Amino acid sequence: MKMIFAIIQPAKLSALQEALRRIGVTRLTVGDAVGFARQRGQDETYRGAEYKTNLLRKVMLEIAVNDDFVEKTIECLQQVGRTGVEGSIGDGKIFVVPMEQAIQISDGRDGPGAI
């Protein structure tokens, strides 16, 4: 079992949810995230005053998958999350970490069956 964290552009969320559903990944957690990397923020205008925002809005997906779904989930996130043919700075990141245990609260099922 693996836990996949994907930080993506907010505009890509709906398309990614649909693409993940098509490959059989039906459970995920979505949260707001802010941060910066190579983009280093951007200039904004609010009520005529210019200011620099150094934290950009993103969306974080947390997806627990069994080992046989890891590669196709990553491929789906890369293909649908990329902007344009070659992608661009700010498209996001994917992190994959091992998950030792999963327990379903409702019925106590654990291991791969809980996912």
C-alpha cells in the first residue's frame, strides 16, 4: 500500500477527479494548500494597490492505493495535471510514500481491503 500526495493547480481538480474515477481510483481526500517553489509568487493588484504574494494557491490530493494501482495513478496525475504538451512551472508535484497500515473505521477492516 502507498500514500500518494499530489499538489496540483486548482483548475485541474475536476478533470483529475474524473480521470482517477475512470481508472478505478474512487477514494481521495482534497485539501487547500499554499506554497511556492520556482514561481516565487506573483504580483497582484487589490483596490488599485500593487502587492506581491509569495504564497500561491494549490490543491493537495491524498490518495491511498494498493500496490497494483500506484503506477497507473501516478501516470494519470502526470498526464491530466500537466498544462500544455510539455507542462510548465507550477503544475505541481507528486510524492509517494509507503503506508504501513490502513483501517476502515466503520467495520474495522484493515490492510489492502480497507482501501
